[in-house]
Amino acid sequence: MVKQIIWSRLAHEDKKSIIGYWINRNKSAAYSKRLNDVFENTAELVAKHPKIGKKTDIPDVRIKTVLYYAFTYKITGVKIEILTIWDSRQDPQKLKRITKNKHI
């Protein structure tokens, strides 16, 4: 069953920041466009198969890893809310602080 995708404000900021970083680093938008496609395709995959992600210790929240990024999402009824896009090369304690502060 396909669920509606909702991007949280934080997930939008994460995506914008990641794409902006790669545009600046590579001095080209080509890789960033492909990366954005990967993000959008992952969101669609999660919407079609909500339980594809790994369970977390937070009820109804799962993580789907793609490339170096972890999509944290919450399943609620007929909706999938993308909570964060996390670059897994960062300090994992930072993600814990973010999720606790946002009361996911």
C-alpha cells in the first residue's frame, strides 16, 4: 500500500544542506541532481514499502540507509513522514541529540 510522503522541515533543511554542500564542493550541480534523485526515489520506495527500514527504539520510527545517508522516517496511519536525512559519516551522538530535541 502506497502511503503519502510528508517531508518534515528538518528533512527539507537536511536535503538542502547536503545538496548545497556537494554543489559547492564539486563546483557543479551534476552530482547533486543525481543525489536529489536518490533521495526522492528512496522516499518513494519507503512509501511503497514502509517496513523496509530498520526498526529503531522509538515506536513507529525506522531508518533506511542509502549510500552514506540514513533516512529516518515515521509511519503514521496512511502517511510516511521523513524526519531527517542523516549523513552517517557524522558523529552518531549528534543524531541522538537532534532526535531527542525534536521529540520524534
